[in-house]
Amino acid sequence: MSTTTAAAGNAARDLGGRVAIVTGSTSGIGLGIAEALAARGAAVMLNGFGDAGAIEALCQRLRAEHGVPVGYHGADMSQPEQIEAMVAQAAAQFGPVDILVSNAGIQHVAAIEEFPPAKWDAIIAINLSAVFHATRAVLAGMKARRWGRIVNIASAHGLIGSPFKGAYVAAKHGVVGFTKVTALEAAEFGVTCNAVCPGYVWTPLVAGQVAAQAAAHGLSEEEVTRKVFLAEQPSRRFAEVSEVAAAVTYLCSAGAGSVTGVALPVDGGWTAH
Ligand code: NAD
């Protein structure tokens, strides 16, 4: 049993009967969030790339462990019409969408002069524009039913910059801004919208960056982890996927009904500098 499951297993199933979509949930943080929402009783539509057999096995495991409906839609989050199709399939399979967690994201690290324009476009499409398209597809229904929870996984890089991450920092700052606008437009309708801003969390996305930076700096992966990554994070450890998931389940809970428009760091103190 994962630590996420163990921690969430004691929580009330306060999201029973709710329908959630978590984008980018075949891996890393999104998978942890999907597990935590399932543990709280929500039906979950998974999304993301990966091996079809492994994804089917994941769906079966979550159904068996949490006793909730779990489905999968392979929408490419850079394609607006596929995002609409995913929301429609979730509604057809489980009922109208109550909870949207926009989590899918990619990274590319390069100096501005060397940044490939195609990578810029892909990061803006997947990390930022997809948040708009998914929100647009669910918001009218949430407002009509007078309940909804939208959580956007931004980043510490939604609040501060770092060199060589131009597209990612621009997209994540955009996500924080769009979160505030969504919160303001939805506030009267029982719908909240918040951003969660993780610092470094150990996932395949960060493992790839550690390997790339180690090669670029001519350092070992251990050295680059200590000198480049955790040097930023005052806790001197990676945040846990389960800690990000716990922030999301809190924001989806009844008790967070008046929390809206915030950008909540889960970053071991990084943005307190
Ligand atoms: P990850 O690479 O482990 O997972 C990313 C997920 O997104 C995967 O399921 C992948 O299949 C999916 N995905 C990628 N492109 C997609 C596309 N075009 N359409 C649909 N799905 C797509 O990454 P992660 O570290 O878990 O990151 C998840 C989110 O958290 C991202 O938005 C990332 O920017 C953010 N974040 C991560 C960290 C960190 O340290 N890991 C820190 C701050 C913010």
C-alpha cells in the first residue's frame, strides 16, 4: 500500500458521490491526487500518457482498493477538442463533473536564446491553455449545480522565477492569475478555484531534470540534487506527493468552502525567501 493510500485511508469518505477529473494522473503528483480523491470516495477519471495495459491495471487497482468508479480518457491536453471529449465522457460515465484538478504539465530547461519555439508553444498549451479549456468545459455545470472545486497544480514557479525555465515560469504564473479570475467569476455559485504551488517533489518530471542538470554541470546526480535542487528548498528535502495530494483534498473538502483564489505553496519554505 502506498503512503498516500495509507494516509488517506483514515480520512472520511467526504467526497462520496462526487465526480473528479485529474489531468496527467498516470504518473507522479497527478496519480497521488487521483488516489487521494478516490480514497475520499470520489469517482475518478484518470488522464495522461502511458502503456495501455499498465493504465488499465491502475484503474483496476484503484477500483479494488477504494471501491469507487475509476475510468480513463487519453485526451492530449494540448488539444482543446480532446479536453472537451474527456469532460463529456466523464459526465456520461459517472455523472456531471464536480471536481477538476488540472495537473498535467511538462518542462523544458534552456536559456531564452536557445529555447526552441516549439517547446515554448507546447508548454504554454499543456501547462496553461489546457487549464482554461478544461475549466471552460466544467464551469457552467458546476455553477448551475452550485457546487464545484477546481484545483490547478501550478508551482513555486507560479510565484517566483528561476533562470532557464522561461516557458514554465510564464505558464505557471499564468495559471496563478487564471485561478484568481476563475475564483472571482465562480465565487457566488458555491464553486471555488485555487492553485497549489509545489516546490520540488520527487517524480519522473524532476528525475529527468536532475539527470539533465547533472550532465550540463558535469556533476553527479547526488551533487546536483544537493547543490542545485534542494539548495532552493529550506526543508532540504523533496516534498512528498502525498503532501501535495493532502493540500488538494483539503481544498476539495466542505471546510474549504470559503477558501478561493489562493495560491498555496507546498514547498518546504522556498517561496518564503
Ligand atoms: P510527471 O511527469 O510525473 O507527470 C506528468 C503527467 O502529465 C503524466 O501523467 C503525463 O502522462 C501527463 N501529461 C504530460 N503531457 C500530457 C499531455 N499533453 N496530455 C495529457 N497528459 C499529459 O510530472 P509531475 O512531477 O507529477 O508533475 C505534475 C504537475 O505538477 C505538473 O503540472 C508540474 O508542472 C507540477 N509540478 C511538479 C513539481 C515537481 O517537483 N515534480 C513541482 C511543481 C509543480
